[in-house]
Amino acid sequence: MKLANKIALVTGGSRGIGKSVVETLAREGAKVAFVYHSKAEAANAVVAEQAALGREVFAIQGDVSDNASADSIVQQVIEKWSRIDILVNNAGIIKDGLLMAMDPADWHAVINTNLTSVYNFCHAVMRPMISQRSGRIINMSSVAAEYGNQGQVNYAASKGGIQGLTRCLATEVGRRNITVNAVAPGFIETDMTEAVRNMGGDKFKEVVAGISLKRLGKPEDIANAVLFLASDDAAYITGHVLTVDGGLTLGGI
Ligand code: NAP
């Protein structure tokens, strides 16, 4: 097991990519706490599934965009397990729309949930990780950070911000033996991409045709990249953004 005796905190672990990250880290021996926002039933199901497999996983309700909530969640994990070795900032939302019609509330919701949350949780784990003299932080960005996509100015700004934050923080905490990396997924089969998958006509076929591997990614494809960055195998990697998109952004024909 690659993560025996490690303690991990994953935001947005009730569904999609985060759920797969929780399962993968727990399978590799980590004790895992995860944050969910509103879907308690889904969160409880993840905890029950993992408990049935003999794994230690617990769920905490909270809003990642709220600084006090992040502090309280980190405190709860430390009270329970004394430390945090791995932080995965995964929670995220979309509120797509062309800029000229974008409500300020939709701008702020996406920036606060996707980007400010990463500041909140990195800030909250900083003292514990510094005093442990070790830590792994993995932030969920997106290929949308680097490639223009109509209707996603808020989302792309949040995911680009995550990449900048990742590189800067990596330079600040490297001497403390803390690594900070990001994963940039392409098109992954989760609730977030359901609307695109249900697009009519040939649109969806065109999306798949543009992916070199000719399929959408699965949450496990991203969870495996997170596992790598959280493991000892990635001990000398920091400030890196790992694209996991099946070749979506290669622009091949
Ligand atoms: P998803 O299926 O919609 O799941 C989102 C998760 O985030 C849920 O667990 C949700 O909790 C949680 N969450 C949302 N807002 C929250 C808040 N304010 N506080 C706490 N938790 C919150 O999303 P996904 O597709 O797995 O995406 C996960 C991450 O990967 C996101 O950062 C997303 O931007 C990124 N990403 C996804 C794709 C893709 O193709 N799917 C591509 C690139 C990047 P509840 O269950 O309680 O709502």
C-alpha cells in the first residue's frame, strides 16, 4: 500500500472525481476525511461503502468557500487523527454563461468555491504541515485554465488562479518538505459534465473525436494521478501541473 498510516483530507469527496480520490487514497491505506456541501445521502453512502471494506473514512459537511468553515474542518481532522499528510483541494462548481450576460453572483460563486477555497484550505493546513515538516497538497485545476472555452470566463479564471497559486506556494514551502502540485483534468464523466454528454446531434461525437484516446476520462483516471502526486513516488515533484486529458488539448487531427 502506497499510503499506509497517512492522513488525507479531500474536499468535494461525495461524488465524481473526489469520490474516486477518496476511494483510491483509502484503498492505498490512508485514513481519509472528506468534505461535502449539500448531498448528505451521497456522502453517507461513500462512508458506508468504505467502512464495509474495512477502511477509515469520514465525512464533514461544510462550505469550502468559507474561511471559518475550512479552519473548523481542518481542526476536526487534527483532533481526530493528530495530523494531515495529504490535502486534496478538489471541490468545484460551474456556472457557465457568456460574460455579457453573467450575473455577478455567478462570477463570485465560482471564484469563491473553486479558488478562494484552495486558499482557505492551504492556509488552514499550513501550520500543521510546517510543524510536521512534511505535507502533500494537490489542487484540482482544469484544462480550461489554458484553453479558451465560450461561457467559462469565471471557471477558467478560477482554474488558472489555482495554477498560479500552486506554483507560488510550492516555492514558499519547499524548504519545509511540503510539495504543492495541481492536476488539470480534461473531459471526465461526472455530474459536472452531464449536460455536455447529453447534447443532441453530432456535438457530443465531435467532442469525443477531438480526444486522442477517443473516450472521455473516468474519475479513476484523475484519482490515479492524485495518488501518484500524494505518494513517495512523487517526492521530488513540486509546482507542477499534471494534465490528464487523454490528449484533448494536443490539437491533433
Ligand atoms: P461534481 O461531480 O459536480 O462534484 C463536486 C463535488 O464538490 C461534490 O462532492 C460537491 O459536494 C462538492 N462541492 C461543491 N461545492 C462545494 C462547496 N461550496 N463546499 C463543499 N463542497 C462542495 O464535480 P467533478 O466533476 O467531480 O469535479 C471535481 C473537480 O474537478 C472540480 O474542481 C472540477 O472543476 C474539476 N474538473 C472536473 C472536470 C470534469 O470533466 N468533470 C474537468 C476538469 C476539472 P455535494 O455532493 O454535497 O454537492
